[in-house]
Amino acid sequence: MKQIIVGKNTYLLNQTKIQTENFVKHLHYFDLVYDLTCCIPKGRVTTYGAIADYLSLGSARMVGWALNRLLATHAIPAHRVVNRKGELSGRAHFNPPSLMQELLEAEGIRIENNQVLDFKEKFWHPAELEKD
């Protein structure tokens, strides 16, 4: 069983069951992706793969599918998730496609040719949640 921390919640993962403190709740994988995406600090980015690795469930592609399903709402900062090279590979799912770049630039992230500049410095790994 793996323990993960998402925001202020600690989850114990046992296949598809998530145990939080004294109760067990079945959560959809996408819900975990959404919760974790909400933890990405402003001015930082992470990758689809980093989210998938941290959750130990699914793949980078599944994270992309999850985020693609919710782009109609802006409550979850999906614009902060890029591919492993720092490219804005999900930009086509924003309306207009330039919106992803505009949102990142509004947070102080510099973009050139659809790629995050200083990607290594701007990269945030979900494991940083465990340091808080």
C-alpha cells in the first residue's frame, strides 16, 4: 500500500481504494489527477508523467485524458501541466489554443516556440508536497 499526500489529504492507495484516516472511499483516478493538479503552485509547471508516477496509477497519457475532460472549467489549473520536454503539448485542447500560453505567461512563466523556458527551474514535482 502506498501513501500519497495531495494538498492536506493523506491517501493510502490499495489498487482502486483510497483510505483517508478512518474511512475508505472509492475515487476515480481522474479525481486524484484533479486534486494533485490543484496543488501545482502558481509560476511552476509539472509534467503528465510526474503526476502519473507520483500517483503510481495509470500513465502520462491517462493524466492527459483526465485533464482534457475538464478543460471546460478553469477551476483546475491544467495549463500548468506540460510534456516531459516542457512543451505545451496540451495547448490544442484550450480554446483558443493560445490560452494555455497566456495563462502561463500571466503567472510569470516565459514561453518560446510553445516551450517553457527555464523548464528545469520552473519544474515542480508532486513529491515536493511531502516536504511541507
